Amino acid sequence: MWRWLTSLRMRLTILLVVAGVAGALIYAGVSRWPVPQVLHWLRTQEAFSTHASSAGVYGGVLISLVVLLPLALWLAGVVMAPVSRLLRALEGAVASYRDGDFSFSIAASRRDELGQLIRMHNALGQTLREQRQHLVQRELLLDTVVQNTPVALVLTDAIGRVAYANIASRHLFNNGRSLQGMDFSQLLAAGPDALRQAVESGEDALLSVEMDGGEETFHLSQRAFRLQGRPHRLQLFRRMTRELSRQEVATWKRVIRVISHELNNSLAPISSLAHSGAELARRGDVARLPGVFATIGERANHLHGFIAGYASFAKLPAPRLAPVEWPPFLDALALHCRFRLLAEAPERPGIFDAVQIEQVLINLIKNAHEAGGDEDEVSLSITQAGRDLRIEVADRGPGMSETVLAQALLPFYSTKRAGTGLGLALAREITEAHGGRVLLANREGGGLRVTLLLPQATPR
């Protein structure tokens, strides 16, 4: 109840009532008493008779205005004074917020709507101060992490000047000195050409450069974005030498394990059969010798094919890009494997190394037949996807688990008991040599889809 009585609306109501009562009193005074009596008395005086009679009504109006105007001004001042003070305080608060200072607050002990507005404003200021403090702490944490990361980070503005650089980038490009405001292209011009060319290409890249008397491998990642409405570019230079060395050692260990396993699987039977053949010859049991020699030959041929496969993977030549007409290419592919063409091939010739891509498709279609699904569901589709040529081989086998999908393209990885782990790895090697990529995905309803994306560049 007290809050309602002290509300701004109630105060304005009381002031309007006072103004109405004052107006009624003035009206009664001018029309009833005492103004008519005073005017009548003035008319009875001879000196003022003419003047008073001519100013009777107008004089009353004038007297009313003289009384009402000060009263109206006083009432307006009483009503608008707290509003004016609040507006001036809010104006100062807005100017303070604009300058980034959120410590401004308004002191007031009012219990009406203006007081509630002031308390809400002060609560807003407190919230902004806390958020500003948390933001400063997060920025400090982020800057600490970025400054101490081993990845060299360089942020450049629209004209190529360095807007931000961490400690690793300072050591990489300027011997530990600040890069702020420097022209990044000039810094690159003073460094290795391979690094400069990779940055100018605007694409992500893995490159090796000569630095400090040795070879360093970097992974370059570049992104363009707008910061505060202005274009910026972020370059990340990550040293990969140690990581690649560890991966290389791990790969060699895996190769040695695979080769040792395959050699043991072939040499052990050959050694045993040779001993058995010698024993049969000593006994004079020559009838069984052809079978022994045939088994030895089969194992030797398997071992020869295994070694030849590794040799071909290691000696893969650079692709020779040339226009390839689709009808003769598909006819030649059909002589080696069976597949169902989903749609007509594009009319425009493809641009790739026909021999290498044919070998890739033979391996993929062979894998699709060995997947265990319906052989009639092994399909091949060729479409043009923008600037890329999209070649898909699909089957209706069991597909692959997430773990197998993540490792299927790695060399020497195979889930087959007699597999070499080179089929998909060779497909990836040939496709990436063309500047493309390989995608593996399970199909809805079962099966696997292997997609080759080949960029259709003009052959040299």
C-alpha cells in the first residue's frame, strides 16, 4: 500500500488534483467572489469609473493568468525535476559506457518507478562490469595460450601488415623481435622461396624448406575472415619435422612387421617342402615330387607378387595428365572387371593419367566384389561436380566400422587375412598425385562407397 501511495503515478495524480482545485478556486474568485465585488466597488469610484468598467472582464482574465502561470511553472518543475535529474544521469552513464567505463552508477533512494529504473540501471552496470572483467580474464588466458603455443601465428590486415604475431612467429621470421606493423610480404621475401610461394597460393600446404643448415617441414594453414568489419588473414605455421619423423619410424616398423610376417608365411612352407622333397628323393619316391615342387612354386610366386606390389607402390611415377575419352576407357576397364554403370559418362573428356586411374578402379572394383555383397550391385558412376571429376565405386557388402574407416587409407593396413594393405593406399597415393582426394563412406542400406575427386586442370 505504501509503495502504491509513493508511486510516480500517485504523485502526478495528486499534483493534477491540486492544479484542478487551484483552477476551480481561481474561477470562483473571478466569477463569484471577491473579484466581482472589487470590480463593482471600482465602478462606484468616479476617478476609476471609465477605466474600471472597460477592464472588468479582461482584468479578471489577467488576474487569473498572473496567478495560474507561476502555479503551473511550479507544478511542472516539481513533476519534471526528478525526471530531468535522471535523464542527465543516464546521459552521463551512456557517455561512460561508450568510452568503455562501466563503473558509473546513479545514487538515489526513491521508491517510485524512477527509483526502480535507477536500480535496474545500476544492476545493468554491475553485470557489465563483471562481464568486462571475465572478458579481460579470458582474453588474458587466450593471449597467454596463443603466445606460448609452438605453432607460429601471424594475423595480417587488408594491406598485408602484421596486426598480431605470437612468440613462435617472431622467432621464425624476425629473430625474436616484434612483427607488429611490419609488411609480411617483405618478411617472406627474406625467407625461403618455398614458404613465400605457399603463402601466396592462399591454400593449405605441407612443405619442406632449408633452415638453419637442415630441412624443416611445415604445415601451413590459411584462413580469411573479417575482424571488426575489416578483412584479415590468419596464417598458421606448424613444424612437422619431429612428428613426421615419429610417423616415419612407426611406418617403417609396420612395414618390417608386415614383410617379416609375409616372408615367414612363405619361407617356412618352402623350407619344409624342400626338406620333404629331399627326403622323398632319398627314398626314391619320385611320384610325389611334382606336387612338392608345384607347392614350392606357388609359394614362390605369391612371395614374388607380394614384393612386386611393394616395389610398384614405392616407385609410383608422376601422373601424365591428358584428355581421356570415356567410351574407350570404360570398354578397356570392362575387360578387367565387371561393374554396372549407373549413368552415362560425361560428354567432356576427363583429364587424368589413364593408366594409373584404370589401375585404381580395377583395385576398387575388385575390392567391391570381394566385400561379400551381391556382385550385380557393384556400380560405377562418373559425374562432373563443379571443377572436379567425381568417380564413385559402390557395393552392397557389410561396409566398414568407424575404426576401419579411419585407417583404411593408411599403407599396410588391411582387415583381410591375406591382404597387403596396399589397394586403398595406392588409390590414395595416385589420387593425391593428381591433386585430388579419396573419400570413404558407408551407404544407407549397407555397403561402401569409395569416391575419387579429381580436379580437371588443363594438361601441361
